[in-house]
Amino acid sequence: MEISWRGPFQIQTYLDNAISRDPVWQDRWPRERDAVYLVSEREWKGQPDGAAHILYVGGNTGESSRFVTRIGDLLADLFGFYGEETGHHCGGQTLWRWCDHHRFPPTKLWLGWGTSNCARCAEKLLYDKFPKATKNVFDENGLRNKISPPVCPKH
């Protein structure tokens, strides 16, 4: 399965250009549906690989048009904008704890998103491709996803 990627963008640079009128940046907004995203510690070129230290893979569930909103939820929680009983994105909260533990500014993480013929299959493929971190261990490489994405009901 081929995934066509946008990014990765270092989060600081992406946020700095969120309202840029430069045509280069105006075409770099996430779509509303049918895509997958990932967050990494390091930049990658072409297709993401283990050298980028992939921390999280995600998408949006079902057929909703919330993909861009899901990334917004991730970013809000990644920067600590959640409480003990509130929040929008468990992955963003997990990444915030990882950043806090490592004293790694969230703005230095890399974010990219991609499209393929099936976003659900792409998310599962990426999840299966990268090693998983052991529960509650911050010092090893691997995905911080708490659960495996569901298998695509169509494929």
C-alpha cells in the first residue's frame, strides 16, 4: 500500500506559518477525512522509518469528517491543555507526558499526514510497522499508542 505524505513539519514551524499567505504554506493544511497522521521525534524523508523515532500513529474513526479536528485535538493535548477529567486526545496526553519526561519541547516534534486508497488500512499498516514501547517506559523507542487501530471492515 502506497501512502502519499504531506510533511513532516516541525510543529513550531507549522504553527508559525498557520496564517501565512505564502502559497507554499496555504496548501499544507490537513484534509477533513480519509487520512492518517504520525508524530515523530526526528524528521524523515519520503516514507517514515524507524530512524525518525515514530511516537504515535493515528487517524479518525468511522467515516466522519473530523480528520483535521482530530489533529487539532492532538495538538491541544500535546501542549497540556487538558485536565484530569477532560481532554480530547489520549495520544496527545501520552505525548505530552513523554515530552515532559524527556524535557523535550512539543514544538520540536514532527507531524505528517498521508493519504492512500484506504485510511483505515494505512493506519493499521503503520501501527503494525513500527515497534511498540513497553507500557509506562519512557526511555525506549516505539509507538506510544495505547490501543491498536481496528482492522478495516471493508478490506
